Amino acid sequence: MEARAEGASRAPGSEEAAGKYYANSSDLNDLYSHINTKISNIKASLQLRKIDREPSLKTVVGKVVHEMFLLNNLLNNLELEFHHQERQQSQLKGFQESIEKDYNEAQHLRENLPIYLPSAVPNSMVSLAVKSEEPCKVSQPERAKKPTKESKQIKEVPFLTSEEFESVPAYMRGRLTYNQVNAVIQEINKAVVSKYKILRQPAKAMSSAVRNLFFRFQEEETKDTKGEFFIVEADIDEFTQLKADKRFHSILTILRHCQRVREIRGSKLVRYAIC
């Protein structure tokens, strides 16, 4: 009867849990050690609950509380400093991106600096402004001078502006850059000036080589080139370091598109006239 009552008083499922625990334990020594550990933990918890009631430990507990308070303040300050450093890092990252952007723009401007920069005020306007500031003088009749033969100024190809270059169709520009086109214009002007300086030299001052060039220039003249300044590919080879290759002709196509030069054909020769 007692065994039955004891079995009835047990919680349902307790025998099953005990059976599982015994199955997991290697022997009764492990069970004994486990129970002793639990008892030791309970005793330590009970002692800690009464620690503040013992006069000898009140001072220690007060110091521990004080140190914990200081540690908590230190952790709070560290958290504030961390957020401050995080904000500064974000600001510095923004500054870095802005500086890199400005540097890239400056580098782009440096690499694409125009060879030719037109003056803001033409020389003629400056001379007019200077003359307008001078006091008016009574004009006096000048002595008649012998009229001199004035030579026509040699016409040169104006450099392209960045806006003009950007307006050129992409298929026409290809991989050519603004500076490359203006560099070719500079060489073309060099050839034009060299050619027409020879044409204006007196025949007596010419060497044999220059005289041969002079005769070639005259042979290349036609009725269509009268009053025009023009060069041919032979002049490019003679007076510049350029080569009349595919890239050179691509740049000439751009110059024709921008109305800087035009072609005059005749006698199986292409003449590039300055517009």
C-alpha cells in the first residue's frame, strides 16, 4: 500500500525523466558529483544574499558598487566618444570625396588645356581705348608720302574652341582630342607662313633649294586659287613634322566641317585653302 501511495504521489512523467538522466550518467559517481555542485551553488547564492548584513563586508560591497558606478559612467562616455568619432569619420569621408572630385576636375582641365586662348579684348579695341583717352589734337596736314606697296597679311587657320570641338559629330571625332586637333592647326599655320614668306622673297635672295620651292608654288597656282592662301601635302612634309596619314586626314575632315579649310581640286592635286 505504501509503495502504491508513494507511486501515486509522484508527479506524472518524473519516472521517465529520472530514467533518461540515469541512462545519460556513466555511473552513480557522476550523479553524486552533479548533486554536490548544485548544492554548492545554492549555498553560495544564500551567502551572497546575506553579504550586506555582515559589517565586515559592507565596506567591500560599497566599494564594488562605487567601482561599478564609475565603470558605467566610463562606458557611457566611451559610447558618446564612439558616436562623435563616427560622425567625424562620415564628415571626413565627404570631404575626401569632394577633394577627389575637385582634383579630378583640375587634372582634366590640365590635360585638356587649350593650346590657343583668345584674348578677352582685341588689340584693336585696346588701341581705340588708348586713343580715346588722349586729348584731342588739332590735325595738321601731313606731307605727301610716296605710296608704298603693302603686302597682304598671311592668313592663318583660327584655332577651334572647345564648344566647336564638342559640336563635331562623335563619328567624325573618333578618339581624337581637342588638343590634337589644335596641334595640327598650329602645324598647318606653320606651313602656310613658311610657304608665303618664300613667295614674298626677292628672287636674288633665294638659294637654289628655295628657288625650286618657289617654282613649285607657282606651278600649283590656278585661276581658282587666285587670292587664296593654301597648302598641299608636299608643304606639310616640307615645313612640319606631321605625316599625311589617316589621322591627319581625319583632322582635315573636322576642319572642313568647322569651316576652317576647304578643298580646291585640280590637275590631280588637292589644295587646302584657308577659310
